[in-house]
Amino acid sequence: MKDNELTFEKSVSRLEEIVKQLDDTGTGLDSALECYEEGVRLLKHCNNILDTAQRRIEILRSVDENGSPVIEAADENQFKTAGF
């Protein structure tokens, strides 16, 4: 499955599996490097999903009297307190 077909939740789940595998002292160097590379790729994918969600939140914050979205920047502190 390609990264762009993975949901955020499935990506995070796979990242958790990778961390467990890397914590296993029996993992060989080649396998560990492959896992690390996959993890970096998945992390970038998750960040892209979160960036897109943040942009959507900025757009959907409010609507003016004509029904047009009023763009208001999202407060980054909201994301930090939510664990993002």
C-alpha cells in the first residue's frame, strides 16, 4: 500500500510497530535501517496530513453573512496542547 493511501491512524499504528521492532535488540542492522527509512517516510506522511487538516481548520473557522468562509489562522498552541 502506498503512503498516500494510508490513513493517519494506520500510519501511526505502523509507526508504533516500527518502534517496537527497532527496540528489539535482535533486529539486524539492515532490517533496522529499512524500518528507520519507512518510519521517516511515514512520519512525513503524517505531518502532511496534519498540515492539510490545519489548513482546513483555518478555512472552516467561520463564515461571513454571505456564507463565504472567513479565514482565521489556527492557533498553534491548540495543536500543541492537543498533542500534535
